[in-house]
Amino acid sequence: MYSPILISAEEDKAFYSPGNYLTKLGLFAKGAWRRLKDVWRAKDFDLIFIYREAFMTGTTVFERMLKRSGTKIIFDFDDAIWNPDVSEGNKALAFLKKPEKVNEIIALSNLVLAGNQYLANHSLQYNKNVAVIPSTIDLNYYQVPPKAHTNTQTVTIGWSGSLTTIEHFKVILPVFKQLQQKYGNRIAFKVFGCPEYSNADLGITGIKWTPQNEVEQIASFDIGIMPLPDNEWTRGKCGMKGLQYMALEVAAVMTAVGVNTEIVTDGVNGFTASTNEEWFNKLSLLIEDAELRRSFGKAGRKTIEERYSCQALNTSYVRYFEDLAR
């Protein structure tokens, strides 16, 4: 198996930062050269796996050249990427994007793996060979550390994300201010994965994500939140933040949009909320009830083990590859 990386982790930082246009031009050129080399060796493989896109601009030239190689293509995606969505650092380069190109990629693929039914339904308009494979958690990596829940401890409400999704976190700020007025020092707020974000009123200084601190930081939450606006983009999301919380036995509260309502059975393995009033009331219940936080955590972990773990789905996932290769 060959794993072609378009840009490295360090290059990724430069690519999503504001400005740096000369550097980004160099990344485009380097990426194009890497993809051309992939096209030249495509016939040496049984399958080509494309996650989201082969190149970062609006062209599908590389996907079409890979198709002409005769090697079968699997396309995997986990967001409604046919909708316009440009990072803050690349607003000036939006003209280079062509989000509807995803429909072309779906059409030329031999198999489409969609992260949820919403994405699958869209894909079926262009390709009849579509399967739903949800986002999954590796239970060997997400090991639950020992944790005590008490009604006397400071309750940490945490959010995990990045600079590109911090706007979703801001949706919930009015609720946080209400909670702060009600509970004062009994609660604390944490933002993990977006060190650029800070909020002095709520005592938040964003924490940088690293592979080494991910599990530790998320496990430090008492309540994990996934607030989202309700739009066509978020209806296509696959609930990864919530899955991470639940895997680490963190009580999850997620906006009732898209696949979130399939992951969470409200009041059983977490809460879903649609309005600020619901967010306030349900977060208040969890802040005040340590046993409820514990039971949601245990039920959430069980949900991941049974329905959203690599261990539960690896056989069926691999079977799609084997069947297509045959």
C-alpha cells in the first residue's frame, strides 16, 4: 500500500494561515508534481483510495487521469463538501475552489464510501455504488483514564476543534454567559485545538492540539459539547467531536442536527439540544448531577464500542475493498 501525502503537517499550517501567497504557490506546484507522480504509477496498484479530493483547487484533472489508468477508485468523504466552505486564511483564494467538483469525483468512482446517510443520499444522484461507513474511533488509542465524578468538584465544559471550526463554538457563548452567572466558580470552560482563541470573560485560553495530548485533554472534560448551526453543511457532518467525547466517557451534549441525532439517544447516552434554552437546561442538569454525567459517559462508551469503533466495523470496511479488488 502506498500513502501519498499532498502536503505535510508543517506545510498544512502555512496553507491555512492568512497571506503567505508565495509559499502557497509553492505548495500548489509541489502538490501538483506529487499528484503527477501518483498518476504515472497508478497502474501498479489494485485500488486507488481518494479521501475528499486529489488536489486542493477546483480541478478534477488528477481524478480523471487516475480513472484513465484503469485502476478502480474508491472515494471516501465525511462532510457536505459540495457546498462552498473556504477557510478564513484562504478567503482571497476562494475563486480557485469549485466545491461542486465533488459530484464529478463521485460519478467517476467505482465505489463511494459516505460518512452518513445524508451524504450517501446526495451521492446516489451520481453513482449507484454507495455505502455508508460512519466515522470511527480506535478504542486502543482512546483508552479511558480513571475519573471520579462528584458534586463538589469544578465541572469542566470542554470543546475540541480547530481554527476552522471555532465559529461553531461561538454559537454557544450566550449560554455559557448564563451558566457562568448561575454557577460562578463551580464551572470552567476549555477550548482544545485552537490556541488562537481566547475569551477573558469566560477564562478561556485555547490549548494547542498535539497527538500526544489529545486523549489527555479531551478526557479532562466533564462535559463535552458539539454546538452547530443548522444548515446544509452541518447536516453532512459525521459527529466526530461527539464520538471522541463518548469514547472517553465524557458526557456529550450535541446540537440536534444531522447524524448527531443518530449517535445520541437523548437522555440515554447523552443530550441533544436545538435551542439556547435547551442547551442551558441540559447543561445545568449535568453540572448539578455527577451520577448523570457518569451514566452518560458509560453509555456513550458502549455506543462507540458497538457502533462507531474501528474494532466493530473493520471487517465490513475491509470487505468493500476486497470485493472491489476482485
